[in-house]
Amino acid sequence: MKQVDLVIIGGGPAGMAAAVAARENGLEDILIIERDNALGGILRQCIHNGFGLHRFGEELTGPEYAARYETEVEALGIPYLLNTIVTAITPDRVVTAMNSEDGVFSVQAKAIVLAMGCRERSRGALNIPGNRPAGVYSAGAAQKFVNMKGYLPGRKVVILGSGDIGLIMARRMTLEGAEVQAVCEVMPYSGGLQRNIQQCLKDFDIPLYLSHTVTEIHGKERVTGVTVSKVDEQRRPVAGSEMYFACNTLLLSVGLIPENELTKGADIPLDPITGGALVDESRQTATEGIFACGNVLHVHDLVDYVSEEAALAGKAAADYVLAGAAGDSPRRVIAAGAVRYTVPQTIRRTDKDVTVYFRVGSPCTAATVRVTCGDVELLKKKKPKMAPGEMESVTLKADKLIACSGDITVSVEV
Amino acid sequence: MKTKNLTCIVCPLGCELTVTLDGKTVVEVSGNTCPRGKQYAIDECTAPTRTLTSTVRLADSEEMLPVKTASPIPKEALMPAMAALQDVVAHAPVAIGDVVLKNVAATGVDIIATKNVK
């Protein structure tokens, strides 16, 4: 069997940043495996701008951001396989993959970085009654059609879900000549960035219906319209509130799910909230030598944070191959109060500062973030505003972590 | 004097800005966390601009070429700029930053490529 020090599964922003960091930390023998026909991942179809302000200090489009890392991967001479899909990994780090040239093959890796990204939640997960006509697309599929293939999937559009992809596609379809009649959001608030509500909806007078959902899809061969209803606090449709929109296209932007089939196949424990692996501060999963980063670990709002996290995982994977396992027995990081989840979920090494990322479950104002270890308060800060769509972080100082022992609790009180 | 609430779109932070206006003149901006937010508020109340991102055809390719305006253009020029991109066909090789269309919709701003194609 072929031996490789580090196999990185996925050549999107996470995979590329992990590869660059691993090489910069002294690891020579690296292989990136990518299933698409080019590196870049989802950034290839995200032609809008707003990427890179944190990472590069300038505003880039998705393809430009991806090109920065592609150039680095090429300059460092890091090998990658395209059009190659990984079908299985094992806990002892055998990676099985296939492509049309080599057939099925296996590679024994000393370390693996999981960087497979996420996929969109589909219509099937929503239980919307009606037939199965053409014209129902996930927002990301429509984005690929429009931005990469040059096809407009429909002319009269309703969008369900106000996450960033839904908002971005409302603008994109409008610019390309489609009439976007409404964006509906089942929650009482949008999951998207405020700037996207302004520049994608308000700029084009597209109405946003909060606490509304699609309750019926009409049409047999092709979508002819949708019924939109108001929902109550339990997200149940309110009788009598129905509105009918004539349209030929429904776009769904209803959430992203980390794509962890390979992870599950290797019996790597997952966090039921994030849908990604449970990791320590170096992004090592509970299985030694297997690391995870980017949207396969938890869905990020900014690619800049993906790159940052992937660099951490890539460096840790290089250290693991070159110096062996490190770290003490794990201390749990517990989410409390309004905190929905944290990443990492465990901390093993306390010789360095550790940044813990978290999200709140619902919008909070005048909140207090508190990090405690038993009776010891490690950190306390006030936040005027927090929203589920925006990832927050706290950095725990090494000297404070060493001075206490046991589980660490991250809480938000309002 | 009147006040106007805006959401800053300069970066993903999305600051909630409050602008105090005397007629069409901006007297005060608050809620911004950086100087770019103040500039955005002033521009938005006097002459709003946007960066346009879109695609053009690429000869002999199954994929489109992503492009953008080299700098923000007036908001009302967005649709005329889209119309101008309809008939543009780019030819490989293209490098990021290459001018694909000069002076789009008489804005004085060029359309440039955002992807490298060999």
C-alpha cells in the first residue's frame, strides 16, 4: 500500500489552508484529495465579494480568495489529486479512494485532515406538501447553474430561508433578470449577515417575510406557485394566513449540514449539535492522528475563520507526524446558558492560549459571556448584541488554564 | 435635522449606523466601529455605490468567467452594467485583474476578471 505522511480530504479553503500550514511547519509528504475537477471548493461558485477582510485585509470575491491559496499550494509543490473521491477511511488511517484513471486504491496515512465541507439541507428534510414538480432547487445548486454554467434556473422566484446563500441568490437572480417575489424565513429573525439583508434585499426592494414558511408547492410538471403561511412561536402554520405567490422556481436555503459520512464510517464520535467531530484545541478528533477543520467540523459564517481553523489543524497534523502525540487527558468545554455549542469541545494542552468559538441559540442583547472552571472565573466580558448567525469567540490565557483543573464552562447570561 | 438608520455593508460585521442629516448634508455618524463605516454612511446618504460581481462568457469553455467592477459604481448603474455584460465574451488565458470591459455603462470603472484561466 502507498504510504503518505498526511492525507487531506477535500481541496476547498479548509483543505488548502491545512496543506499550506502543514508544509510551512516542516511536513514534506502531503497529498490533497479533491472530488471536483479543480481546487477551490464552494468558493468557485461564490462569485460575490466580502471574503478575506480578516485574512488578507482586503475585500475579495470567492474565486479570488481561493486563487490566493491555490497559488500557495502550487508554489509549495504540494501534490493533489482531482476528480478523486474518498470512499472510506479507517481509525488506523487507511484512506480508500477512486478515480477514473487509477481505479480504486488505498493509501496508508500517518495523519489525516478531514476537510470535506458541508452540503445543503434538501426539500426532503422540510416535509412541504405538494407534488414533485421541476423548479425546486437548493440555493447552492441554483448558484452553480447561474455562476458557473451560465444558466438561469427560473424567472419568477420565491426563496425559502434567509441564510446568506438565500440572500446572495436573491440578489444574483434579480441582477440576471429574474423577479424575486419574496424571501420567507420560518424564524422571527434572519440567519444571514445584516449587510446581506441590506445589499441583497433592501437594495432591490425584495420583501423579507419573517415567521413565514412555504406550506404548499403547486404545479405538476413545473412549479406554478407556492403558498406561504405565517407561523406561530412553535413554528406551526397559522390557519387563514395563507398568501399565494405565482412563481416557476422555489429556492431552498434552509441550512447546511457538515458532510461527515466518512467520519461516521471510521467511528469517530460526532457532536450532535454541530454535526461535526468532537475535537480538542488542535482540532484533533477523538481518534488519534485524525484532525478536522472548516465546514465539516462546524458551519462557519466566514471563510476567513475556516482558513484560520484549517491552519491550526494543518500545523497540529504536521506536529503529530513529526513529533508524535502530545497533550494531557482532555478537559471538557461545556456550553451553558444561551451558548448552543463550542468548538473545541475539549482542551488537552494548556501551554498555549486557547481560542474557543461558540454560537448562541437565539438573538441576545446586553449579554455577559462568562468562562469558568469550577469556582474560578477565567474570563468575563459584556456583549451588547449576539445572534445565532454570527460566531463568537473567547481566548483563554494559558496561565489561567494551567492554574485550574477540570471542566471549563462557557456561558452566556442575559 | 433628521436621523436615518443604516446597516453598514463594508464588512461582515454589519454595524448599525445612525446618521444625523441636515437636509442632504451628513452632520454626524454614530454606531460605526471604523472610519470606513463613517465614509459608507456619508456615501450612502449622498451618492450610494456598490461593487458589482457577475460573470461573462468564456470562449471555448463550459464555464463562465467571474468578474467584478474594479471599484464600486453608483447604485443606479448596476442594471445598465449588467446589460452591458450580456454580450461580452472573454478569451483565455485570463489572469485575475485583467480588464474584461472598459468603462462599463459610462461609469468610468472597468470590469475585471476574478479568476485565473490558463
